[in-house]
Amino acid sequence: MLRQDFALQVSIGVGNCGAGERAMSNLGDDLVEAMAEVAAFVQGDVGMTKTHVVEVPNVDVATVRRQTGLRRPKFAGRFRIDP
């Protein structure tokens, strides 16, 4: 299992931890969990994943651009969209 192998590698050499090292251990645990989720997703298991749906309303971009008073290149640059 990927998670067990990775957890073993992360835990080697931890020994007696101070407060800062415990925080790093927590980070390591979080990373191990995240990698397990990635591995499961790549293998087709979507059970551990979360899906967020964001509904974006239809926007008349040309009207918004005119209202801002920006020319097309400046508007595109500001909002990082293709001019």
C-alpha cells in the first residue's frame, strides 16, 4: 500500500520530538493523508474526494468591460482572461 510505505518513510528518525518537531510530524501526517487521497483518486476511487460546484452566472463581459472604462487588453490583463 502506498500510504503504509509513505508513512513508514515519514516516521523514520522522528524519535523524541520537541514542540516544533511535533508540528512537523502533524504536517507529515497531513501530507501522508493527502498522498493517500491522491493515490486513491488516481486509481479511480472518488470516495475520498470532495467535489465543489460553483455556479457562475452568465455575464456579458463586453458590458462589464465598458462599465469599467478599460480597454480590452487592460481589462484582460487585470482579470487574467484571454483578450
